[in-house]
Amino acid sequence: MGALDNAQAVLASDHSRGGSSEYFAGAEIGASATESARRILSATDVRAVLHAEIQDRLSAADAYETQGQFDAAERLRREAAVLSQSNERLPERVYADSDD
């Protein structure tokens, strides 16, 4: 799910900057110079992301229903139900080395 991938992204300020190119302002030098390790999410982090996604879908479903778009509202409610089931089945610890 994209929301979990986004939650694992490191902040730009967390990424140490190497040298820059004389030809391109702010360019990084070297192979993989702009790559960073992803953050490891704790079970609590994953649950919070899933909860936010569930709430977003339910809120959007209400808005669609208000506009008479019942099929779209039902689709979003089904998605929220699947995410809710996934959230309930999440193991207590998602990663062995998590802080949670």
C-alpha cells in the first residue's frame, strides 16, 4: 500500500548531502548518492497509517453518498472494511527489531 511506503520514507533533512556537481546546482555526486535507507515502521506506526487510511475512506464515502454516488461510496466502505480486518490481524510486532 502506498501509504505505508510513504510512511517509510526518510525526511529530506535526514539524508546527508554529499558534494555537488559543478554543472548542476544541488546535484549529488556518485552512484546511489541520493539513496537512503527506508525507515522501519513499528507495529504502532503501521496501525496508525492503516487507521488514517480507514478514516479517509469512510469520510470520502460519506461525501460520495451525499452527492448520490452510492456505488463509489460502497466501494470505499468495502476498502475500509478490508483495511480494518488487516489492521486487526496485524501481529503485535511487525518487525523483530522495531521499538514497539
